[in-house]
Amino acid sequence: MKETNLRNPKGISCHLDRRGCQSNLTVILPTFNEAGTIRKLLDYIAMHYKGASVIVADDGSSDGTKEIVKRKASSCRKIRFLDRKAMHLRRGLTASIVSGILASRTKFALVMDADMQHPPEKIIEIKKELDAGYDLVVATRSDVTEWALYRKIISKVLIETGYLILYASRKETCDDIFSGYFGVDAGLFKKVVSHNGERFVMDGYKVLFDFLKCMRKDSVRIANVPYVFHSRKFGSSKAGMRQGLALFRSFFS
């Protein structure tokens, strides 16, 4: 059940000390050729969320992303590089995110893109809601700038289809079921993957939708944090026909 107005549904105390508040959080960054932004994002997290851990789950980058992260990790024990290619793990954005969360050791995990389209200043808002007792906190796109009309129409159709599927099967929903920016109780996520791993389309890119379709209605407390989604300034989008087909498989798995 979505509880966006209750501030502390489980009566959990949230300490105001920034370092202490972030020590139970791991930021999961799935990467594939993000050399243009990964250093900047890691620096931002290190400066503003000093207690947080970071796992960079890399899917075989060849542009220097690996080298940048490993240099950062050598001087900061809070940063871990998960070389999924070297581990011979199945490729895919969802697979990378699942690998990252499963490797986390903190109470909460926060998933975001490494291309700076997800504003890192929203991490603190997401974390506050997790500390307040929510199981899932979704950064919801209140506006999408610079998208062509056809892309907005396609996105709208796919989103409405996703909602219909979730409603029809009495599953959980949130304000943005396809968001790639969210915080979650890591133990809950690991439990869901353990019991429903076959329903996650690992080569897909909508892991939040895969998670929601495994949750019965009113089974988790969900909060929403709005943000403006901007077009990427570095690199190129990985979305394409293959990812579109993976989404349809997500609808019916």
C-alpha cells in the first residue's frame, strides 16, 4: 500500500547525523561504458554521503570505466568494483542490479544510473524515507525533458500496459513502475529474488517492475520522491529493440 503521507510508519528513529544515517546504505551503480560520468558521480557520493558504501556492477565496459573505478576503490574502502564479465555472469542491466544488491552488506540498497540522469542530490530524500520505515522508495519522474513526442507516446503506452498488468494480477504499484532510481530494504529484495528469481528478466532493464510483479497488493510500504528526468549529457542510450522485447517478456513472466 502506498503511504506517501505517513512520516514514520514503523516508528523507527532516524538520526540526523549525515555520516551515521548513510552507513547502512549501499548505492548500486550498474555500468556499461560510463567513463564520462562515473568519476564525477563517485566523487559526489563520497563528498555528500560519507558513510555510504558503493558497488559498481560493471557489465564489461571497454572505455576505461573499470580502471577509473578500481583506482577510486584503491583509495576508498567503501567502493567495490564488481567485474561481472570476469565472473562470467549473465549480461544485462537487471542482472547487474540484482548482482549488486545480492553483494550488498547493508540494510538498504539504492539503485541509480551512473550517467547522471538520476540526480544524486535526491539520495538523501530517498534515504530519509527508508529510515522512516518504508520498504521501497521510488524516485518518480515528475517531468521528462527533451524527449521527442513519439518517444513520450511509446513510453505512455508501455507504462499504461504495465499498470494494467499489475492491477489485473493484484500486485503492488507505485507512481513510476519503470523507474530505474529507487531505494529498497535489501533483505526484502534478496528474499524476493530467492523465491521468484525466474520472474526477473535478467537481460532486461526494468528491474523495479519485475520486483513489483512479485509483490502482492498491500504487502509493502511504498513512498515516492519526485524528480525531473533530464536527457543524458554523456555517452549514448543503451535502450533499443532488444530491451523493448525484454520488457514484453517482463509483462508476461
